[in-house]
Amino acid sequence: NVDDLDAPGRAGRVNPAGVEKPGVDALPSHTNLLKLTLKGTKPAGTSIWVNGFEAVSLNSSTTWSYEVNFFEERTYSFAVTARNQKAEESGPVTAEVTYDITPPSVKVTSSGTSNTAKYLLTYTIDSVAKERQETLIEGENTLTITEKDAAGNQTTVTHKVTYTVPDTSRPFQESQGLVVIEAEHYYDNITRNGKTWEIKNSVAGYSGEG
């Protein structure tokens, strides 16, 4: 029981020179598992104590393991010692792990419409701003964001963006410093998208003001 392990237990006679410290395998910094196994090495003929409570009784093995349970989201700390049959105790080896079962909070902050194919998707993860570049296709686009925290909790959200291609067709337009004119008949008025070009003068290579 982890709650019991967090309370001080019976103390042995600390004799670091006489009893070798146990080995404790590395723990993950975070976990979302309800149970976790502490394990490592120890001197033969010793017992293992975790936070002052006997976790593994005295035996001749040189390895040990002990399962702990988590009951609430917080950081759990463990002080592991070895004791011999004379109740002489090694110095402690410490380890800790944070129990976290809350998935990250993902919120999209960018617009749901765009008039360019290049689109900057902006969002926050637990209030921390992030962004990534996307290339849109014309119409509705569905973008997916998947984020996983250190404990392995995962959140997936989708964001829809509608890309509308701007209407650039005009009766005349500028190109490289020149006015490019579209006309089917040089003597007619040309009307397109509500804009009209009227021929007033004509010289070689140029047709008057519109």
C-alpha cells in the first residue's frame, strides 16, 4: 500500500559501512498505470525496506521486487534500504514517480477559414502555445492534432478549415509593370465580373484608358 509506504516505519541500526546499499532500477518520471513494480539488486542475506516498512523479507537472493499501488494523482517518493539479520541497515537509495491520469488539454486558436493554401495551425497544450504549418486543398480540410504527455495520456482533436481560392479573374490586370488587357473585339466594351474596359484610343501596341 503506497499510503502506508509514505509513513515512517521501524528504523534499523544504520550502518552504511557494514551493509551495502541495494540497487533500485530506474523508474519512469511519470506513469498512468495503477500499479508499478519497484525492483533491483541487494546483498545476499538481507531484507528490503521501503520508506521504513519491510517490503521483501530476509532471503539469500541478490535481486528483489515489490509492487506498489497508486491511489491519487501526485508524486510518490521511495527510500529503499537493505537490512541484514543483525538489523544493520544500509544507507537509503531514493526514487520517485509522478502518477498522472489526466490527458493533456488541447485547444485550437487559429481560424476555420483561409484564402491561402499555406495555413498556420496554432493551438495550446495545457496553455502552452504551439504551431505547425499545413498545406490546404480547396474546400474543407480536416486537420488532426494528437498530443501525448509524459505519463502516456493522449488527446486527439480535429479542426476543420475551409480554403476558398480567391477569384483573380479581371478584364485587365498588372503583370511585371505592364497592363495586360483581355478583349475579344478591339471595338467592343469588355465586361467581366462587373468591371468594364472601354476602348477610347488605339495606337500600335496600346489601347487607351479604361
